[in-house]
Amino acid sequence: MKYINPRTRIKQPSRLKRHLKLWKLYISIAIIAGVIGYIVLLGTMQFAKQIFRITAEAPTHKVYAKEVEKPKPTPTEREQIDAYIVEVFGDDADKAFKVLSCENNAHNPLAVNTAGNVPAGSRDIGVFQINEHWQRTQGKFLFNWKINVEIAHQLFEENGKSFKLWTCGRKFNI
């Protein structure tokens, strides 16, 4: 224990009282803050209960399959190509599809064939296998399926609505 000077002994209680007053003030503030925090927490909980009760009591809406709108699938590239062939060739589209069944059954716009071409090394390109040498066009344009279909239609029209320029057109006599 610390030795207390008799002269300072009188001052000690006042210091102690001062510290006690400060501690009482700190404790009071802490209690008040705790009570306020508890009230806020309790109010939040009550608010949460009220919200939960409202949502729990809310009527549920059952969704049946017929009510759900299914997103329409986007057409595949082949479906787009087929639709464009019908649009461009019109009534002669069935002939175009018959030629395609032999030339490029997959309707692949990136198809390239060099077998049996004259001059050797020239390429048949795209959906309708149009020869880049004889049509005097660059392959990059023939890979575009819309351009390819339109060139095929133009050749079809220029040859009396006939596909005689295509091997398969001669084979089917169309």
C-alpha cells in the first residue's frame, strides 16, 4: 500500500470524489447509450417482424405453365439462309433447294470446293458454291451468304430461270 502524506490526506477524498463523479458520468452515458441502442434494436426487430408478417400474410400468386411466356428462340443461321432463299427465289425456291441438296446440303456459307474445277485451283464458295474465277469476284464476298444467294439468283435469272451452270442443276435438269 502506498504511504499517504498526512497533509495530502485531506486532498485525496476530493480527488477521489472527482474521479467518482467522472466515472458516474461515464457509466450514466454508457447506460443511456445502451438503453437507446436497445430501443433502436427492439424497434428494428419489431419493424422486421411487421414486414415479415406482411409478406408472410401476403397472398401468393401461383404461376401456371400457360401463363409463362417462353422466349422465342432466335432463328439459326441455316433457318435465316433458308428464309432468305425463299424470299429471293420466290416461286422457284423449291428448285434452289433441290440444287442445294446436291451442291451444299448443309447450306454452309463457309463451304469451299476445289475438286474438279476448271481452271484448276479455282474455288467454289459459299451456300450456292459459286466459282470465284468465272464470276470474277473475290472469295471474301462469296462467303457472305446473302451476297452468295443474290448472285445465284442473278445467274439463275440470266440463264432463263435455269440452274444449268451448276453440275447439280444439269444432273437434275432444272
